[in-house]
Amino acid sequence: MKLQGKKIPTAEVIVPIIRDSGNLYFTASPVLNYDDFLKLCPEPKPPKRMLPGGVMQENVADPNYKKKLEMFATHRTHYMILKSLQSTPGLDWDTVKLDDPETWANYESEMRGNGIAEGEIARVINGVIQANGLDDSKVEEARRGFLASAQAVVDTDQSIQKAELLPTESGEPANASE
């Protein structure tokens, strides 16, 4: 696939952590599919309940289902963070295993245990969010830029049309129907 004749580049985000002892660089790349995640963590299905008249309906208000759905969302977020950070050269986890969802939450304690401060962890996670196109401020900025360029095209088209209707040498405006 190409967009405007160009191959679409990967949206990597480099997150620098500045240190006197030597800077750290985390690379966040977009997660392009969640197939492996869904194999490890299938999306929970709500239980069914019988309504009067024998009609079966999904019970999305079931408290156990809600807990499972919340855990699913948490696992998905952790997976996105870990999978995105896999593009960081030399990053190896001690207790996090990408094939074991029960270990995914360990990334924060590992980072803290290796001297990465809360604010720095937040910057890394923000880089992941940005790489995965979830940063609302960046989306809004891109939307404004696109709309401004689209308006410029419209303005140009309108000024061309107006120029075409200028009076001719005879002094009469050009007839748009000719």
C-alpha cells in the first residue's frame, strides 16, 4: 500500500531518558496486530440468561463478566506496551515473558527496580501511546493540519473560478455555461 505514491513509514517514537551517567533510549513501535495477544487472552464472552418467553440474551451486566472484561483490557494495554517496546535495541526483561500474561504487569516494577523514575516510566508509556496512534493531542493536531490544507485547496479552487469569470475584452463577464 502506498499513500500519495509513497510507502507508509513505521511510526517509531524514540523516548530519551537523560542521565549524567549515560542516556537511555527506548524505542516504541506500533503494534500492527493483536493475533498473538488474542491467542493468549481470548476476549471474554458474556454469560447468557433466559428472559421471560424463553428468549436467551447476553448478560453484559454480570459482575464476573465485567471483571473478566476489565482484566482483558488491562492485559491488552500491558501487551501493547511490551510489544511496542520490543523494538528497543538490547531491552531484555528479567521477569516479563511476552507469552505469559501473568507476568506482563511486572514491567513497571522492573523499570523502577533499575532506577527509572515514575515520571520517566510515564514518558516511555506516552511514547508507546504516541507510536500506536492513541495520542489525542497529536490526532487533533493532524486533523487541524489536514483540514487547513483541504481548506487551502478549496480557497484556491474558488479563486480560480472567480478569475475565470472576470470580464472579457468586450467588457462582458464570461458566461459560465459556454
